[in-house]
Amino acid sequence: MPYGAAMQADYLDSDPAYVKAFLDHCDLILPMNELKVVMLRPDRDTFHFEPADRIVDLAVSNGLTTRGHTHIWHGGTPAWMEAITDPADLERELVRHIETVMDHYRGRVPSWDVVNEVIAHEPTPSQPLRDSTWLRTMGPRHIPVAFKAAQNADPKARLVLNDYDLEFKGPRYDQRRAIALSLVRQLQDAGIRIDGVGIQGHLYAEIPIDIEAVAAFGEDLKRLGVRLIVTELDVIDWNIPGGPAEQDAAAYAVVRDFLDGVFASGPPEAVVTWGITDRYSWIPDVMPRRDGQPTRPLPLDANFRPKSWHELIMQRVRLPA
Ligand code: 9MR
């Protein structure tokens, strides 16, 4: 099973040690931002493939695998696309986008996050889905339309529904897991293929994992023929008092519990971390530490030294199924 990490094209030229870290440690490298619609499509007529191509080519030429992230995301839709108000027009553009991008990468990108974060942040029975331009303009059918287009565009690609907050304890998380399962069933009932559910794994060092619930979620998916995949693992440590030793110990414990839950139903399709080194991460920008000290979200520290939870991932992915 591959261990992989998300890479940012921004640092390819400026930081040779960054590229080396991926080549030293990864079986899979995926573009973190470069395949988002907002990055690929500055305007309706342009497909700007170069930055994503650099990462995909780096992976493929080194014999590694890759993944695509992502066709539909409320946080990655360009303004010109959000401005489309006619449902048929938006649907045509969505299908054209998916066909063009998957055609470009056919045979090189074998797994895609077709939709990302379509479950409402705090779902209610009447509002299970994310309030986005997609939902407002096309309704819930933006999800099957996207999967169907992806299936047609590259019949061999693995198609994944990706989301966050699927691993913690409590009714809100139970509900989010239930909605993910229900989306899988709805696609299958409509005769549309879905191969995986991505559990992003943006963990909080102080929030306990519901190991049993994650295990049951994996079993439920398995019964539907769908596999879990860890897509964006990292650890938010802003509430952990102390220094690097305390941060890393807390991170180790939460990653261990998370992997215990995920692996309970069998090996996931892959384990992917959202970056590889503490040198570059979204977490200090969005959730910096209260004491102003550096965050330690990723498996390699800022000097590329592996932490104990990097070793833990390696043990799990190398274990015979
Ligand atoms: O880590 C990504 C950051 O570099 C980007 O600026 C941001 C906006 O495109 O997206 C971040 O990645 C997100 C991912 O695409 C979806 N799940 C949440 C991730 C962290 O915000």
C-alpha cells in the first residue's frame, strides 16, 4: 500500500531538499493545489496544466504513483464559474472540465477526488450537503453528474468522495459519517461507480479519535465494495502545551489511534499526508500556536528529520494485509 504526500509546485525550484524528501520517503506524490479548478482555469477558455504536470511528471518519471485533487470543491471554484447561474450551462462546464482534465492525465493519474467536502460542515437532517455554488445552482445532482463524467472520462480511474471531520466522537461526526455512507449508496443505486471514500485526517492533537466508529465506518464501506483512503493526514497542535517533545508525543498518540481505526477494516487504498515537512504547511497560517512557537503538523520536521509517527505510518503501510 502506498505512503504518499501532497506536494506544492511553489517549492520545486527554490528548495532541492524538499523534492529529495518526497523521493526518499514516498510511493505517491500528488499536487496539493495545482489541480484545483481555480488553479487550472484562470478563465473559461484556459486549462493551465503546467504546474500540475511538473508534479505528475516527477512522480511518474520516478516510478511513483499519484492522485488527482479535485474537480468539485467549494473552496476551489473560480469566480467566473461561480458566476454561472444557469444549471444546464454549469453542468456542461463541469462535464467539459472533468473530461478535459481526466483526458489529459489518463493513464498517469489513477485515482481522483471527484468531489471534495460536499457534506455540510454542521449537517442537519434537512441540510445534509454543503451550501455551495454547486448545490445552489445544480442541486444535489452535482455529485452524481461529476462521478458519471469522471467514470466516462477515465473508466480505469479510481473515483473518490473526499471529506473531513469523519474520525471524531460525537453526534456531529456520526452524522457526517452517515451522510458519506448515504452518498455512496445513492451513487450506487443510480448505477454510478464510486471506489473510495477519502478520510482527510486533519487531526487535532487534543481531540480523541472514535476508533470504533471509524472501524465501523470502514466495515460499512467495505460491504458496499468501497475502500477507505487517508488523503490529507496532518496534526493540528495549537492547543498542546509544552514544546516539540510534547507536541510530537501528542501527535504520535492521535495518529496511532486514527490508523488503528482506519486499518481495522483492512488496509486503506493509500495513506497520504498533507505535505511532508513542517517547513511548509497550511496549519500555521490558519491555526498557529497560541505561544507563537512553530507548529509540528507533518511526519518530517522542518529539517526533514522523520518523527516517530512517520515510522508508525511506515510500519502500517508495509505490513502484509
Ligand atoms: O493546503 C492547501 C493550501 O495550500 C491552499 O492554500 C488551500 C486553498 O486552496 O487549500 C489547502 O488544502 C485544503 C484541501 O484542498 C482540502 N481540505 C483542506 C485542506 C487544508 O485547508
